[in-house]
Amino acid sequence: MNKKVLITGASGFIGKQTVKDLIERGYEVVGIKYQNEIDFKHKNLTTITLDLLDVNQVKKLFDKNKFEDLIHLAWYGDAKCHTHNINIDWVAASLNILKCFHENGGKKVLIAGSISEYDFEYGYFKEDLTPLNNKSLYGKSKAALFNLAQSYCEQNGIDFKWARIFNLYGQYERPQRLMPYVITSMLKNEDVKVSTCTKFQDYLHVEDVSDAIIKLFESDINGAVNICSGEPVKLKNIVEKIKELTDFKGEILYGAIPSAFEEPVAIGSNTKLLNELHWKPKYSLEEGLSQCVNWWKEHIND
């Protein structure tokens, strides 16, 4: 097995963890970052600062280095990512990355997909069965990339893997997201303003997501695989569990803010992940939340 891999989005939420895990498995990693830092140094890690939306910079990178293996995690992930027009640019950029990769001897690629590709009205999502017809521009962009990348790789003999990632949480998550917000607010003994939290979602700890990505990357499986727990959890139960773990005595203001989406249930089938990849999670939800609370106690003032 080739143990050198290029990873885009190396300084992102998932990327940081995946870089560490790849190196622990003996890989030589070249990590692409742009705005954020990886905050991790190792003799087997080379970091490159590069704007992946710049066609010429990307072409020069691949012409010079001739990577055979690629994990493409990078995408726009800031505010309003589901509606931002830049999603179109990331479809084009990702196809350009794939084209340059192929033209310079690329053999195997894993690309990060999203739960948001699915039509949320179905509630329960299974690969190769549930329609990829999400309402958001982000979801439609990811689905378009999946279809184009899969056809391109099949036509050109590239080993193609698509990690369709569901909701996740863990260290280094953006503070504005639900779990970091609730944890840090409770640790500061501040009132917590959340939605009604009556929806059911599917969550995995970022370390389990990284492990699943690497297992898929190393496997003989092609196409899309859901990276999810397969277990529905009510958002209110998450908030109440964090309250217990932080010994919070303040007010939780349910319904103070609107819900992020309308559909009441968004759960994935992880049959492929369990039975074909023989993956299993390291963390239960309670164990993962406890780890997050302890992490934020140390980093709340960063």
C-alpha cells in the first residue's frame, strides 16, 4: 500500500483529526491548508498553504508532486454554508482537483460528501436508495459533485470512494455549533438559548468519523458509504445530558431560537459501514459528550 497521501482541508474540523490518525497509522501526509492552522507537527507531515479555488495554483501543485492517493475534505464551511453561492465554486474547484490528480498519475481518491445530499423528507437515508434531492444549494452541489466525480473516476480507472458524512461533534468544532455552544454556555453558567430541540438526528464523534474515513479509504469498497451512527437521538436529550455532565444550574430557554431545518427526523443507515467495513464506534454518545465537556473546560478561553 502506498503510504503517502495528500489531504485537502487538513486544518478543518475533520481534517485535523484525520491527519493525526493517518500519521499514527504510518502514513506520510501532505496537508493542504488555507486560512486555519493544523496545530500539529510531525516529521511525516508536510503542510502547504494553498487556495484550492485558484486553478493555476492547483495545477502547479499536482504537476510538481504526482500524488497517487488523495483525500479531499475541503469545502466552504462558514456561516450560511447551505445557501452561499460559493458552493458552485467548490464544485468546479473539486472537479479541477480531480482532473489534475488524474492527469498526474492519481490512482485512489476519497471525497467527503454530506447527509445534506439526501432528500430530507424521507427521514431515513440509505445509500443507492434514498434520492439525492436536497433543497439546499450546498446539498445539491455535493450531490452534483458525487455524480460527476463517480462517472469521471469510473471512466478513467480511478479507485473512487465517497464518505457521506452525517452530523458530528468533538474537539475543535466551531463554538457556534449546538454542542460547543451549549457546553461553553453551561460551563460559564450562562442561560442557554436553543430551539425546541424536538428533532431526531444522527451524531458521531469526530474521532469515529475519522476512523471510518480511513477504513473506507483503505478498503476495496467503491462508491458512497454513509458515515453515521444509525441511532436516532433527540436534540433535547443531548442538551439535558450536557446539563448533567456540567452540573448546570441555570436556565435552558427551549424555543428561544428557530430550528435550523424543518424535517423532524434525519437518520442514516450504516449497514455498509458496519458489515462491509467492519467499523464500530469508539464512543457512545454519553462518552463522547463527556470527552467534549472535559476538552472545553481546558480550551474555553482559547
